[in-house]
Amino acid sequence: MKRFTTKMLCRAGIFAALYAVLTWPLGYLAYNGFVQIRPAEALTILPLVYAESVPALYVGCLLANLLSGYGGWDIGLGSLCSLVAAALTYVAGKYIRNLPAKLIVGGLFPVLVNAFVIPLVMLLAGSTELGYWANFASMVATESVWVYALGVPLFFGIRSLQKRGVSAFCDNRAGQPLDHPAEPSKN
């Protein structure tokens, strides 16, 4: 396995902090069982680009879930759900070469893992306003919006910055564009 560099660790910290900070201010809306307004879920597409986003999303979700109101179930199981989805998205990114297929399959993991697990967390925590399958359907819909409507543009924005050689988004040392790593930087 590839060792994490200082840049990768810094990016992981930023991703974790972003997840928490994009969730906390929304309060009840981010944790509402039926329609979760959680734009931080757009970050779940990042494992297609960065390996360090896998543990970062787990930590960010864990921090965000401290305020969820669903207690230990959401902190433990909800955060683990994010870790599993991020790991599966990372694997999809490593093995699927076709870009549209990579985005579709990579995005399915956060959508489906959250849709199956989060309604269970809500039931275990005592929230029984709606049944499991109604919450499941709602999670599929809302998670799909965040992952595909916000996450996919985020993915292409990061790729654009990588191609331009913006150092913070590149894993190479000089911050050279990834398409031409042997050429000197034009900055």
C-alpha cells in the first residue's frame, strides 16, 4: 500500500473538516430522517480521486454525527457506513477505467450503503415516524442528489485543477500537470 505523504495527510484533514463543517450549520435539516439536507455527501465522490479521502470521510462523518441526536447508533454505525461506502468507491475508482461507469458505480456505493443503513440507525435510535422502506426511498433520492448533482461537478473541478497542475490537488512533487509529468511546469 502507498504511504501517505504530508500533503495527503493535510488533504485528509481538510476533507474531514469540510464534511463536519458542511453538516453542522444545517442542524436538524442535516439529520432529519426523511429528507436529509447534507451537501457534505458530495464529498463521498472523492475516493475516486484521493485514497486519503477514505479515512477522512469516516472521521468527518463521525464528527458530524456527534450532533445528530441519534446518539451512539449514528456515531458508530452511521460513521462506519461512510467508511464502507468510501472504501467501495475507492475500489471502484481503481478498477473501472471508463469514466462515466466509474462515476456511476462509484456514486452508487454512498447512495446504497446509506440508504440501507441509515433507516436502520433511525429505527434503532427510536425514531419511528416513518417505516424503514419510506426512509430507504427518501435516502436514495436525497443521497443521489448530493452525490451526483454536487459530487460529480466536484470531481470534474478537481480533475481540471489537477490537469492545470495546481499543486494542492496533485500528488506529484512539483505540482506539474498530470497529463505531462515529465515536462517542466509552465507557471
